[in-house]
Amino acid sequence: MSGYQSDHIKKAISERNNRSLWKKMADWTRDRPEGGIAVMFIVAQVVCVIAALAMPDQFRYLSQPNIAVFFKAMAPLGIMALGVGTLMIAGEYDLSVGMLFSFLSIVCATLTNDWGGDIGAENASAIVPFVALLIVLVLGALIGSAHAFITLRFSIPSFITTLGAMLFWRSATLFYHGAVALRYKPSEPFFSMFGGVFLDLFSSSIIWLAIMSVLFYFLLHHHRLGNHFYAVGGNKNAAIAIGIDPARTKTIAFAIAGTMAAFSGVLAATRVGSIQPGGGAGMELQAIAASVIGGAALTGGRGSILGIVLGTALVFTIQDVLLLIRAPAYYFDGFVGLLIVLAVIMNTAVRRSKA
């Protein structure tokens, strides 16, 4: 074989391998729920990094304080979005998680302060904040289960049930505590575990987001219950035909959403040190937006944990960029709304191309 033929064959093999690699990447992007958001997120990060390197003084995207704030701010919404996204995969919604975020964090703080578990209390007990957290996590699960019972027992759309619940828990928050901010400084080691900072960059909350993301990944993608969520959300009748109980499955999904709302509220309160009674207003829509942007189908049965996390990260990337360039605050809602529409259009187009 001549040298020319050998070089020609090697070139052909190289081109085939390159085409195969691009084809695999294209197939992954098309077949996976998080494929589109992964591409969008990578492009956004590349653009931001280039801009930060080109204008380090004007655009401080890569500065340590900015990265630290990004991680701190992202974690509570990300944890809430894990629960909301799981519920959406099961085919339901919960619009009350923002108010549960505020209400249950206030309950946790008042229990901690009343039982002497805050830093300023005499004879502060280290175990009190953990007991208070456990109580509100159980309350979150019970409240979510109650929403599921009303929705399923009376055949009411979950959108309507939880819209009413959102208004109810908003009033309950004001009735329980009033409209003033509440101080929350839990004693050690609770504060370090849930509100501390490591290496001046990573907060405890982002570590909890990583832990919860791994747990939810194995729950949804490697556990029978996760298969039930996808089955019930994708085709309820088919799920019943193979022996899955939709009511039980959806009740568990509602309970998970309520629990994650409670946990994210306590995390945020521990980091900030105070709680605003209306601090969770609007977070339910941001959590739904992060899930939709991450590839979760509005009709249920489709979505992934990686997509939800990337959707949350992209939402906060947009917010971060707008803050760095000193854009008006109302730009944020506009960009997120546009991103939701684009994500839904892209996901719909991908599903049609596969049909």
C-alpha cells in the first residue's frame, strides 16, 4: 500500500470518527431532556467567561465574591426546584411552595428561639435546631400530602388546589407571626452545617444542593419509585394497567415537594440570619421555570435532575449577568420568560422530530 493510500485511509477513518462523535453528541442532545439546556448553559458560560476575561474590571463574573454569592443564592431555589420538578414529572403542580418556604422557616425559627436553641439564648441547646428542622420537614410532607388528598379526592386540578393553598399559607404566615422580620441565629453545630462557608467560596447550602441532587438522581433514574413518577405523569391509564397506584405515587410526589420547600426555607434563613414573612413569594414560579427550562414537560412524564439543576443555574446566571451590568431589575423577569418560551418550543420540536 502506497503512502498516499495510507494517508487517505487514515484521513477517512479520522473523518468518520469525528462524524461519529458529533452524531453521538447530537443524539444525546436530542434524546435527553437536559440536552438542550446543557448546550444553552455551556454557551452562556463560555460567553460570560470570555466577557469577564476581556473586561475584568467592568464585568466581574469570575471574581471570587461574585462566584460565592452565585452559589449561595442558587442553592435554596435549586433544592425547591428538585421537589417541584419531581412533582411535575408525576404530572402535577404545586404553587404553594413559595409560601411554605416562608411559613415553615418561620415555624422552625420560632420553635428554635422559644426552646432556647438560638445563639443569643442562655443555655442554648445544640440539639434544639435539629429537632425544629425535623418537625418542619414532617410538616412539609404532611401539608404536601394534604394538597394531594384534596386534589385527588375531589378531582380538582392541582393548579387550582395549590393556588388556593398559596393564598391560605400566606394568610397563615401573617396570622402566626405577623408582617415583621424574624431573627434566626441557630446555635452550633447547626449553623455551620446549614449556613457556614468553606474556603471563602462554597457555602453549606450549595453542598446540600449537591447532596440532594445526587439523592434525587438515584431516586428518579435508578429506583422503582422514580419509574412510577414517569409512568404516572406520562400515561396514567398505562400506569394503572401495569399495577401502579397513581394516587399513592402522586401523594408521595406532593409530600416530596412540601418537604423540599421546608428544607430550602430553613437553609436560606440560616444563611441570611433573618426571615421575611413574604420572602418566598414568587419562588414557586421560579422553581417551575427552572424545571421547564431544564426539560421538564408541562404535561408530565419527562424531565431529569441534571436538567433541573442546570435550569436553576441558568436562571441565576441570567440574574447575575443583569446585576453585573447594572440592568434594571424588571429585565430579569423578561429574560426568564423569554427563556421559558424558547425552552418549551425547543423541547416540543425535539419530541416531534423523534416521533
